[in-house]
Amino acid sequence: MKLFFAPGFSSLADHIALLEAGLPFEIAQVDIESKQLAGGGDYLAVNPKGQVPALMFDDGKVLTENVAILAWVADRAPHLAPPGDLGRYRLLEMLGFIASEIHKRFPIYLSLAEDAGEAVARDIVGWFDFIAPSVERGHLFGEAFSAADAYLFVMARGALQLGLPLGQPLQDYVARIEARPTVQLALSREAALARVA
């Protein structure tokens, strides 16, 4: 299996989840601007959307989009989804929420002039405020880390790096998740490849 990623992009969530699941995989860096692979090759031949993440299976099939990849990982590592009859659907619900209410606003925010982006920034912070009570318990679904935590962590970390004023619960959450060994490993692996490219 091979995960196609770009440094600083949401594909970090999939990298973390795959490590948490203990699944064997390789990583391949994508230049989002040129759509080229770091080792050579046209990324559009892998994923015609030209975006990351993409997960290529050993048979050559490709799965794209964070929601789909993170759900696939959790299906293979049930400890990455909440328990119970609705556990899988609670995970999909949270992944869909993060993708549609938080993640989708980042490209809009980054494309606007500073004064024009203020309203979008308020929307982003508002949705983080909405979800903050959930992470005060440790993780989104309580004490156990889930695939959705990998996604929320990447979004919240990115918001803080952009200087968005997230509340203390989200700041503590980011620090707590970033301390996980799998997160540290994913960050170091991606940084090492980025230095080589």
C-alpha cells in the first residue's frame, strides 16, 4: 500500500491513522503545484483530481478523500472508531462534519485577502468552538483516540499555525495529540522526505 501525501496538507491525518492501525504502507510525496511525484512521475496518473490524500492498494486500485480513507482504515482497525451499534456511523458523522464544516473553509480563507477572509476565519473558529466540548474529555469520542481525531488534529494544528484564535481546549487537544508516538513518527517521516525533495 502507498499513501500519497503533501507536507502541510490534510493527508497527514491518513498517515497518522495508518500508523495507529499498524498497517504496512509506504509514503510518496506529491508536489501539489506541479502534480509531480518527488521520485518522478505524474501524480495525475494516480489521482486525476490532483489532490491529496490518495491511497493506492497493492492491486493498483486507488481510494481518495479523507473521509473514505479514514473510514477504510477504521474498518480494519476497529479501535479507531467509537464502539457500539452506531460506532461506525458516529465516526462517519464526525468525519463528514470535519470535512464539510471545517476543512472546506481553509482553501477559501487562504485564497482571500486578509480583510475579506475575516468572516471565513470567524466561521472556522466558530465550528472549532462548537466541537471544543467534545475534546475536553480527551478525544472526540471519550478516552480513546479515533480516526476522526487524526483529522481534527490536523485541522486544528493548521488553524493554530495560521494564527486563528482557537480556545484553550483545542490548544490543549493539539498538544496532547501531537505528543502521540504515531503523530511524531508521521511528522518526522514527512519532514525527512520534504528535505530530500
